Amino acid sequence: MKKTIIILIVLAVLAMLAGLAAITLLNSKTTNTEPLRLNIHENTSYNALCDSLDASATFQLMAKALGLDKRVRPGSYLVESRMKALTLVRKLRNGQQDPIRLTIGKFRTPQQLNEYLNTKLMHNDFNVTLDNFHLILPDTYEFYWTVTPEQFMQRMEKEYNAFWDLKDLKDLKKPKDVIILASIVEEESNNNAEKPLIASVYINRLKKGIPLQADPTVKYAVGDFTLRRILNKHLAVESPFNTYLHTGLPPAPICLPSKTTIKAVLNAPQTNYLYFCASEQMDGTHRFAATLAEHNRNAAAFHHALNARGIR
């Protein structure tokens, strides 16, 4: 009888200790005191994962019990401060990624955009081209870090299609044409209030078959976006993007225009302006003109201001 009681007591103590151990195990937490972003590449080994987390023995015990050591899923995961280890193990085992916020701004070339995407996402073979560059609308998007180039372009095309309302296209008819013209307006001015007027100048020129003669397209053709003065040697550079040499729109956008600028093109007022140039005040505004004589006076004043400031 005494032996039975002793055995029962021992079993009870062991059960209590096992319960306490289980509670301790289930409540164990990660060691990071600040939230961290854990990016796991394809073919990352279990040992490399543990090293990147500075994983405790408790974490590894639960990881093996739940099979995380058998398969490490690639992805980007947010590890909260002092996160429960069991929660993290389950998250990693199930591949429950946390999306990242990707801000796409005014990139000028597909190459620039591809380089940016290659540094921000897991894959490094993004291949946006001139043919589909116009589909990219600058904005902040949420993506999973593991998004493939194909999935990225599918999302961009979906966003592009959702943006357009065909009844708003007015004179340009095609969304791509609006994007291309908006890219020129984007590079012409940071002054949102003037962008509809600038767009009206270019729309009038397109209607009349007059070359756009847009300086930003020359910078693009030359490949030097830092030019402050466009000289005759720049105007002579042969390129389908040089709107001094070729009539109509360039074959593709010269940058990714903002939605604000796109809407400025769509809402351009009816004017008789055919010319504009930067104001001699050098304050980011422009002088608009309907005749060449008036434009020449405005341009002379601007070039006099450039000379006075020693800008070559």
C-alpha cells in the first residue's frame, strides 16, 4: 500500500513537472527585442534558418516536432518583438508570409525599374521592357517578396486596366498615348497647377502635325538627364525619342508619370497655345504663347536669365 502511494506521488510530481515543462515550452519567446524582417531565399537550409534567427534550443525542439526542419519555405516574414516561438514555427512551416510595401516612383527607363525590383524582391530576373513599360503606374503596392516577374506584370496590368475609363480618353484615344504624353509633361514640370496647360500645348501640336520639340525627349535620347541647356548638338542626336527630329509621340514613355500627371493630360483644357518655355523668373513656372513671335520673346528672356546666372 505504501509503495502504491509513493508511486502515485512520484507519478503526480512527474506529471506536474511535465505540465510545467510543456507550459514553459509553449510560452517560450524569440530573443529579438525589436521587430525584424526575415527574408528566406529558396533552398535555404534549416541550419541556416536557425543561424539567422539565433534560434534557441526550445525553438529548434518545436521546429523539429512540427516538421519545419524537413522543409523551409522561402518568403518574407515579420518576426515581432519577443514573439512566441511556437507561433513563429507555425508561421514559417505554413509559409504565412507578410507582404512588403513596394513604392514605384518616376523611373525613367525599364532598366532602372528592373534594377530596383531586383533589389527589393526575391527574384533577380525582372524583365520589364519598353513594350510594357507604360503598364506600370507609380504608386505604393503590397506584394509578397516571392512574387515572380510574371506575377508582377500580371498585377501591374490589372492595376493599369482598372485605372482607365475609356470615356475619358478624349483626343488621344489610346491609354498608352496618354501615358507617353504624360511622361513628357512629368519631366517638363513639377508644378501640378501648370501641367494641364503644358499638356494642352502638346495636344494642339499633335493635332496640327507639328513636332512636339520637347526638351525632355532630347535628354532621354542623349541619355543625360542632368542637362540644363539643350544645345544644337543635342537636337541633332538621331533617336526615335528625339521629338525635334520626329513628329508625333515617342515610341514609349520617357519616365513613369504619376497618376496626377496622367489626369492632367486627360483634363487638359482647350487652348490655342502652341509654345511654352520656362519663365525668366526661374521659379518653376512657364510662359505660354500662341504665336512663334511671342514665344521667341519669352525664350529670349529665359536664355538671358540663364546667361546671367552662368548656366551653360
